[in-house]
Amino acid sequence: MDPLYNIGKLGKVELKNRYLVAPMTRVSAETDGQANERMEKYYERYAEGGFGAIITEGIYLDKSYSQGYHNQPGITDVKQMEAWKPIVETVHQHGTKMIAQLMHAGSQAQGNRFTDETVAPSSIRPKGEQLPFYGGSGPYKEPKEITVNEIADVKKAFANAAILSKEAGFDGIEIHGANGYLLDQFLTDYLNHRQDQYGGSLENRLQFSLEIIEAVREAVGEDFMVGIRISQGKVADQEHKWPNGEKDAYTIFSMLGKTTLDYIHVTDGDGAAPSFGVGTKTMAKAAKDFSGLPVIANGGLGEPDKARKLINQGEADYISLGTSALANPDAPNRISNHMPLKEFNAKEILMPQAQIKDIELKE
Ligand SMILES: Cc1cc2nc3c(=O)[nH]c(=O)nc-3n(C[C@H](O)[C@H](O)[C@H](O)COP(=O)(O)O)c2cc1C
């Protein structure tokens, strides 16, 4: 039996195999953040293609600073929640589970219809430049330092968005703690110069994420799946590494392991390579060993032998596919039928999904 096709459990939710679609921003919602039929067709392709679960694109969660991109979907009120319902239902009809990724963009925000300002742990710009394929250009804005009261608001907003996700029918939520967005900004020494309980030691810099996990869990109850995504690299600083390597990984993952999380989703340039220098653990193995929680591994894992090895060696429990899923929405079905995967064509990501004709979506 191929371990990639073993049934598995994330929290109390059963997945028919070990393949998930990685979260991918597609900027194809309505301008007011409503999910739409185009997105339904987009997500249905993955469900038809045999994925055990789909993690949505990052969804914004309040009407202030969390939105990162124009045409990003939101889940901030009943109207936006209702718009997700048909999408989740359609995906469920194919026996595929669906997880909402809840995202606060922080200082990596480059398109927010509620405000021109951005917030971050400290008033420090992200490195790099805004993403042109999501309509940005030039350096990121200089963010405003988020206040303790605003931090409390963000916690409430995560909890509210989690409740709405549950109401929409999602099987779980994933807190976006990775890729240089707000929670990862708190974790990052060069972006967080705070003097309060949310700055200083690595433990303090993780505190905001821990409080969000707690707030979300309290809001949704113990039966609803709650995960977190963690990375070293950032949208605005792809090569970033934690300064104390595996030691930092130990601190972060062991603290996350003591929470009520159901899983940790890690992403790396190459999810099967040592993440902290020669002879060190992969991100997935570090997360698994140090947290004891189920782990989803991500990053260049389209090649089934590579993915299978991670699972066989006990380094990961699940595999998420990003670009190889974009190129092969039916990757799990293809792989189980020993069919080759199509190469990912970068042009596809440079084109917002809104511009792809429905007919192409049906291919
Ligand atoms: C178009 C695109 C959009 C993405 N948007 C998100 C996102 O919203 N949230 C997130 O956590 N990661 C996002 N990512 C990162 C992917 O989830 C994944 O980590 C990355 O593509 C590497 O995995 P892969 O080698 O399987 O493609 C995005 C990636 C791509 C290509």
C-alpha cells in the first residue's frame, strides 16, 4: 500500500489520502472580498483531482489592517461567510476536506480597501519590493507599530473569522504564521524591536501566535481542526533563516507542541532538504520531533518518490503541493495511476486567476 494514499486524521477530521493543496493566493475574489463562482470552479478542480484536502488561499479576517491584496477574499462578516458556503459544499461533494487559511498581512500588505496604512510589530519596512503579479510596485509601506489594544483586536478578529469559517462548513482553519506576514513578523528578530511582552526573547516573539491559537480554540471548541503554518523564508526575504537554526526550531516547535493545535504545516524551499545547514533536520522533521504534532510538509514535493520518502521516514504525515498542484490539479489521481506530472509554467502564476477564462479552468 502506497503510504501517500493511506487514510489519515488531522484533529478529528479524516482525510482520504496524504495530499493537500497548499494555500495559494489567487486574487480572484470580488473587489468587496466576496468569494465567487470562479473560485468555486477553481477549487472544484482540485477536489475532482483527488486531493484529500484543500487549504484555501490566505483569507483576510478583519475590516482594518489584515487584507494584503486587492481581490483577496475575506471572512469578516456573515455576507462573506455565506459566499464561501457553496464552494465548501462543492468540494465536499467530491469527498475532499477544506481548510480556511486565515491571514493577517501586516507590513507585507500591498492592497487593502479599508486603509492605506499597514501595521507591524515595529515600524520597520519588510525587505524587498511589493509583488507585481498582485498589482504592487516599489518598496513596501513603512508600517505603523501595532498597539497592544490593536493586538487584542487582531486576536478577536482571528477568533471571529474562525467561528465564521466553521459556520461556512470548513473542516478546519489554518493560522497563517509563515511567509513574512504579521505573525511571522513578530517572530523575526530584525522586524520586531518591541520592548513589551511581545518582543525580546524568541519566546516573547512567539507569544502573539500562542495567544491567537488560544483565542481561536476557545472560540471554535475542541472538535474543530486548528493548525498553523510556519516557515523561515518570507515573501519579502525568501532566503531568511532563523539566527540560531535548529535551536530556534526547538524553541518554536516545542512551544507550539504544548498548545491545542491539531497540526503544524511547514514550508521550505526544498521540503526534503536539511533546513538549518549541513547534516541538520528538514523543517518537517524538526516540527515533528520537537512538537510531537502531525506535520504537513511543503516545498518542491511534487515528485512522488520524494514525498513518499518523507512519509516513510516518519518526517511528515502529509504533503502539500503548491505549484505542482497549479500545473496538475489532478496530481493525486495522476500519481496513483502512474501518470507523469505536467511541469509548472510560471506564466500561470503571473496571471491573476481572474484573467483565466473559465474554459481553461475546466481543462
Ligand atoms: C501563486 C501562489 C500563491 C501563494 N499564496 C500563498 C498563500 O496565500 N498562503 C500561503 O501560506 N502560501 C502561499 N503560497 C506558497 C505556497 O503555499 C507554497 O508554500 C509554495 O508554492 C511552495 O510549494 P510548492 O513547491 O509545492 O509550490 C503561494 C504560492 C504561490 C505559487
